[in-house]
Amino acid sequence: MLSFKNIAPFLSAEQNKVSRWLSYAGLGVGVLLLLCSIQMFININDLLQEKNSRKDGADFISVTKTITNENMGKDNRFTATDLKELKSQSFITDAAPLISNQFRVKASAGNIIPFSTDLFLESLDERFLDTVPPSFTWKEGQADIPIIFSSDFMEMYNVFAPSQDLPQLSDKTMSSVNIILECYTPYGVQNFRARIVALSDRINSVLVPNNFMQWANKNFGGVSQVNPSRIYIKTIDANNPQLLNFLQEKDYRVNKDKTKFGRVKQILQAIVSGLAGFGVLVILLAMLLFSFYLQLMIAKSKDNLQLLLTLGYSPKWLSKTVAKKWVPVYTTIVLSALLLTGLLQFSFQHFVMYDREELSGTMHWMVIVVAVVLLALTILTNYRLVRKLLFNLN
Amino acid sequence: MQIALQKVLPVFFEENKNDGSQVWNKIVSFSKGQNIHIIAPSGSGKTTLIHFLYGLRNDYSGHILYDANDIKHFDAEKFSIWRKQHISIVFQDLRLFPEQTILQNLEIKRVLSSFQAAENIAAMAERLGIKTKLHQLCKNCSYGEQQRAAIIRALQQPFDFLLLDEPFSHLDELNRVKAMELMEEESKKRNATIILADLREIEYFKSEITLHL
């Protein structure tokens, strides 16, 4: 059976060892860099995922109009057209206004907690709420009003309570506190009993059922159609550059805190993508160096190769046989890089992240797929190059 | 297999140069089993014709056919198939690997088709008197020894046609006869045709057809 061994003495394959070994090393480093970058990209994604505020794989962000010195005195609320425009954007899945109260509201906690404050109320479509207990409903004539309270407000209260000689409250006790809502109507003050039925991590507000707000605005504030000053949008990716560009263009302000992780993620992933790009560059340079080596080898063996073709050796067979010689080398390089990536991922998860649950200690399947594709591409490129060089000899 | 020449003429030939030629610009065909002797004085295009027939050059008008296939349309891959199985050659300029031994030069051809057994190389080398040179680097052998090696190499494969371009130019009379005998013997085994091109008529070559170029 004919093999590379038969034709090896006719090729100057052993020359230019330095450039050959350099290209091997370059390929190894490049592949390792690329695979590690991909794994890191996935790690960042896993580590910086806001699991709580995400629902159905979407981000919910509150949008307001930016208040500047120029527009301070004007009406900075969203019109129906603004809302329609927001909804029509491809990167916004859904949008809903936060309707605020158009009448004065004062809240007090009765005799147990001697505390009273002017308050604002808002209502939002239930689709946008992270926690909606069954008791969050209201019927006309009902004196009890369920409230969904922001966890952040609750935290704020607990921070300043001791200095005001007020008791700090746990989530549970909070729901048992009876709050008295004093609504100022044209006909005098009307009292409601309010109860906190849920805390929301997502929405920074004091939410009441939608139908109560509409009824109260109409009856107490004399307004049936209210333009909202805040809108909640639902989007697949809060860091979509198109979305951010759109918001910036319209001079809309987003809750930056909500996208803080996203921003860090974006920056880190950009850095890692840069590294991956560098890895690709190193691979390309290594391949280029190797192609120079191959070209030189074939140029040096040109007379011999030409004579082999003259004697009846098939150029297809020759290119396959010559190219095949490097398959084990390439396989070893890519496999070593893959193993090293696996080892690094394990070490990262174990020694740097102390076995955090959201991070896997093994490589992502994507990394393995990329390694296999890289290997196939390298072998194919190599084969095509040898073949081209050999066919050009004739 | 059959080789046919249909009005083949080198494009670089001056006008009237082919006058009187029995090959150039004529329709000629060579069939298996009939030895052909082409007699050609210097400069009449003998080596050119052999190179045309083997497909090394294609700067000619007209057509050369292997069976019904016009070899002008062949790529390197297709030529390799014919050269491996059907056509063998002894070049005037020998074309051996100078940095390899005589044996390596013969083996590289033998292993391509495995038509001959390995031990036949030694037997043939012995017959032509170069057995002791088998392990010597080709470039260190005399031209005559190299020519015998080139002849033995041409016999390491199956063929229908054996093209010889002045194959004895560096051999003495005795070695010429021995080499011719060996080639005729091997050709008969394959029921093949020898096409021999030389400056003058070679009396120990038994040819059915003689053509003047």
C-alpha cells in the first residue's frame, strides 16, 4: 500500500523546522485563546444574569422623559402617540403606562405606628408585575385596597425608622400593618384601608389595582384620561444597542440600575470578544506561517514532485497524502488546547469562584463544537493549499 | 489501447519544415502489438513528438487521442491514470531523482502499481550490469548507468505503449542489445507496443512499422 513513507524521501519536509514549530505554537496559543474566550463569554453570561427581575426571558425597564433645564416647566408626560411608537419598535416586546394618582393622598399607619406621609399611588398593567397575589383586586364600593409595595421603599423605611422612633418591620409584619389612605376629593377627605399584599423587586412604586386608580382619578381628580410620566417596557435584551440608541434619540431616561449588570456584562463581553478576535488573528497568522512553510517545502521539492507526477503519481493522491501527514499534528494541537480550556474552566470555577452554583465546572458544549469546527477547517485549508500548490506544478 | 495522431504539428515549426514527414500533419495511428520505429535526424522534433505523445507538452495543432480521448483536455489527474497503467517512457534526458539511490529511483516507480515483484529489480539490474550500483546515489553514477536505470524503471509498471526517446545514446553496443532484448521481452509479456525514436535505424529493434519524421 502506498503511503507518505514512500514519497517522504522526495520531499524536503524536514527543512525550516523553526517556522514549522513556530506555526504549531501559534496555532496552539490561538486556539487556546479563542476557546477560553468563548468559555469566558458564556461564564460572564451565566454569572451576571439578573434572574429575579427577568420573566419569560425578558427585561422590564421603566422609562421616563429626561427632565432638563429647558423642558422643566413643560408637560413631560407620555402621550398616546409616544406609547404607540414605543410599542411599534421591534426590540420592544410590550409597553404599558404607569398611571399616577391625580388627587392628593396621605397615608398613615394608625395608632400603632405614629407615622404619616403624603403618598403617591400608581397602577400598572398586571402583565408587567413580578408578583401578583390573588388578593390584588378591587371592586367599586370596596373599602380595602390591596397595595403592591416596592421592596426598595420597604428597605428605605427600615433604614430611617429607628431614627424616627418608628418600629422596623419585617416583610411579614408589613403585610399585617393597616394603612389608612386619606384621599382628598372635591367633597372632602375619603378614607380607605390599605394592606400591603406583595412586595415587588421590579417596580419602584406603590401600586394599586388598575380599576381603582381609574375610578379614583375620575371621581376624586375629575380626570378620566391621564397621560403617564412613566412607562414600563418589556424587552428581550435591555442592552440591545438599537434599544439604547432609540431611547437616547428620544431623550428617554431608563432606570440605569436595572441595566447595571447588563452594562458590566456588555463591557466584559466586549473585552472577551476582543480577546477571541485576537485569538482568531493569531490562528490566522499561524496558518499563514504554516502555509509559507508548505509553499517553501513544495517549492524546494518542486523538481521531485514534478517528476513524481510525470511518473504517474496522482496529484490528488499526493496532496491527500502530504496533507494527511499533518492531521495528527493538528488534532493534537486542538485537542490539547481543548483539554487545557477544560482544565482552566474547572480551576476557575473551583478556585476563583469557589464552586458557585450558577457556573458550570465543565466546558460549555459550544466550546467543543468550535474546537471541532476549527480542526476541520484547519485540515481542509491545509489540504486545499497543498492541492492547489501541486496542481499548479503541472 | 490505441494512440492516434490527427494532423499534429508543433505550433513553433517553420513552414515547409514538415515536408516529407510521415508523422507531422498526417493522420497516423499506433495500435497495440505493433512496434514502431521513428527515424528522425537532429532537429526534426523527435523529443517534441515523444513529449506530445506522453502529454508533457501541448503546443501543437491537431489532435492526439488515447483511444477516443483527446489528451488536450486531460488534467494532471487524468494523465496520472494513463501513465500509471498504460504508457511508460524512457526520456532522452533520463529524469531520475539525483539525490536518491538507483534502487530508490526504481522502487518509487514499482510501488506505484506493484506490477513487478521487488526481486525483479535486482534480476533486471543484474542483466543490464548495474546490480552493484543499486545502492549508489544516482548523481554519482555514470550517464550510461543512469540510462540503464531509466530503462529498468520504465519496465516497473503495466503498459500498452513504451515510448523510447534515444534510449541507448550512452550505451555501448553490447549493453544496447541487452537493453533492447529486456525491453522487447517485457513488452511481449504485456502484448504492448514499443515506439522507439532515434537518429538512425537500429537493426536489433524488431519493428513492424518504420516512419520517418
